[in-house]
Amino acid sequence: MATTRTQAVAREGVDPKRWLALALLGVAQFMLILDVTVVAIALPQMSADLDLSREAATWVVAAYTLTFGGLMLLGGRSADLFGSKPIVYAGLLTFTAGSLLAGVADNGTALLAGRVAQGLGAAMLSPAALAVVVRLFSGDERNRALGIWSALGGGGAAVGVLLGGLITAGPGWPWVFFLNIPLGLFVLAALPRVLPPLPRAAGPRPALDILGALLVTGATGSAIYALTTVGEAGWADAQTLLAVVAAVVLYLLFGWRQKTAASPLMDLGLLTRRPVAAGVFVILIATALRVAVFFLGTFFFQQSAGHGPLATGALFLPIAVATMAGASLAGRLIARLGARALGALGMVIAAAGLLVPAIWPHTAAITLGVSFGALGIGALFVVASATALGQIGPEEAGIASGLLSTFHEFGASIGVATVSSIAALSLVAGGDTGFQQAFGFAAGAAAVAAAVSLIAVPRPPRIT
């Protein structure tokens, strides 16, 4: 009787420990996002200590993002089939173990193995944790929870710049990995005490589509690899073209597999649902803008303005705070304004903020303008999650979260590839012209996306 009551409470989103569970899951998600930028800042010291080549140094970052993004759908589907809680625990344990392996690495091979393990753990943990949040909360409370979730993820990238500088200047690069170990173990020990039972859907459990998982993992990994390298190599590069062709072929094969498999990895009809498609569009734009801001700001502050890593991290703090504030505020306003209006408003604010450094390339202008734009960017993550996941059933929460997370990684890769190509003049020869053009392009893209979102994002269903 007690178990039945607990399960009913969890399904209705009124479990008394749900906010504590959200806090612990948020800490875990914060680690995953933080890990990208904190490692990028510490990369020069890693390269010097381990004598890494330029290609090996690039793969220290790419090994994590490719594994993370490529396996996200598999992680989400596994959460639906085997339960969100065990996949959260497995992902957290794998990520923590990978952090230990990377921290103690004394050569490039061991470091890359640790980064791949971190990516594998993140691919399980991120969609499964988001699926838990979707199931623990409902209605306006879910919007507020998604606001907090998005705020932690949005702030993680910018905070990583400051933390990476502090760690690199202090105890040294291994501690960017060692820091994850006590946090991961703490969350792993505390979560079983606060998470309520989250039973799987009734009936026999379908088999996991291994072939479909391999196809979509290869396709997504190839696509992200192409987008990661295109900024430096260009679209005409043979490796880039090969990766693009491989991605297209593998996605076509994946689509065929999903139509013929007895137990497909995902229902392709999910992508044709307007709320899901709109949420995917918004998360793509939001992540591309956020990563573009991080990339351009980091290079401008250090290369053009002459600031060191610590000063650059400090300059990103108001941007991180603004991103988190925008997400938190959006979680409270979305029920009142609606996702369509809030999404368009967020993109307009982002466009206005990014226009400032396009006109006036100065440290103060970039900090103030991008901080203002970050308010809108933070709001977009809540709009994307609430739109895509708002009408998803519990049996699809994992795969829908994995889909949203996959396009989050696509957005990051597209953002870097685009602005690095536009800003190439400044990145190679110096000066501010390339930075101005890249910020201007990002502002224009946000303005166009605002108009598209007014059409794409559906109105909330009427309550009768």
C-alpha cells in the first residue's frame, strides 16, 4: 500500500523530495556542461605536460563531445526501457570513473580513454536525468523546474571559463577532472535517498534496437565531427566531406531501420509532432548562440583585448549570471506569456545584446551587450524544453529528452563552425573586423529565428 501511494505521488508530481532531487540532478548536469569549457581552458597546460600534438589536443575536447552527442539517443531510449533511475546511476558512475582516469593520465592515450568514458557517462546521465525531471513535475511546477535545470546548464559553460583559469593557475590541470569525483560520489550516494520509485510502462519490455543505436550513433558522431572540423578545414576538405556523406548515409539507413524494426529505437513520428519539432529548433538556435558567444568572447578578450585567462573568466561571470537569471525568470513567466511569445522575445533580446559588440568591439561593450543578450538566450532553453517535452508521455520521456539533448550538441557544433569561419580574419591576422562580423551575423540569425519561432512554436492547448 505504501509503495502504491508513493508511486501515485511521484506520477502526480507532488513528491515532497522532488525539489531536492532536482537540486542533485542539477548538480550532475552542471558538471557535464562545465566539463566542456573548463577542459578547454586547461588544454594548453595539458598539452605541455603530456607532450600532446595539435591533433591530439583537439581530440581531448572532441572525444568528449562526439561520444556525448553521438550516444544521447541510445541513453534516452535506455532510460525508457530500463528505467530512468538505473541509467542515471550508471551514467553518473561512468562519468566519475572517467574523470578519475583522465585525472591520473600520464600520456595522451590514457587521457583520451578517460574523456571517452566521461562522454559515455554523460550520454546516459543527461537524457535520463531530464526524463526524471519531466516525470517528477507537472504543470507550472514543471516549467519552474525546467527553468532551474536550464539555468544550471546555461551557467555551467561560462563558469567553466573562470574555474578553468583558477585551477590551471593553481593546483594544475588534473584537478579539472578530480573535482568531479567528490561531487559525483556525493550525488550518487544522495540520489537513492530522495528519488521516488519511477516504474516503467506496464507490459513486456521491448528489446533494445542495437543496430539502430549503432547507426544513429555513427551518423550523429559523423555529423558533429564534420561541424567541429569545418571551421578550420573548410567544407572542401576531404575529411569534412567524407564525414558529411557518412552522416547522410547512416541517417538514411537509420530511418529505414526504424521503419522495419520490430522494436525501433525511436518513433520517427516524434520528429513530425509540432511541439517537438519547434522545441528542437529553439534548442538548436539557443545553443548555437550561447556557444558562439563563449567562443567569440574568449578569443576577443584574450587575443584582441590582451586579458589573461583569469580576467577572461571574471568577465564571463556577469554573462553566466544573466544566463541563469533569464532561464529562472522564463520558468516563472512561460505559463503567463506562452512559449511562442516568450521564445520570440528571448530571441529579440539576444539579437539586441549581440548587436552591441558588432557595432562597438570593446571589452565593456562585449561584457554588457552579451550579458543583456544572455538573458534572452537563457530563456530560450526553458522555451525549448517546455515546448518539446510538455506533452510527452512518461514512456517517451527518455527518448524525447535524448532527442532534445542531441540537437543541443548539434547547435553547439554549428555555432562554433559558423562563427569561427566568419571571424577567421581576426583569429588569424588579428584586428576586430572578423569579431564584429561574427557578432553581427549571430545577432541577425537571432532576429530571423524570432520571426520563425512566431510561426513554428504552437500556441498552448486550450483548457476546456
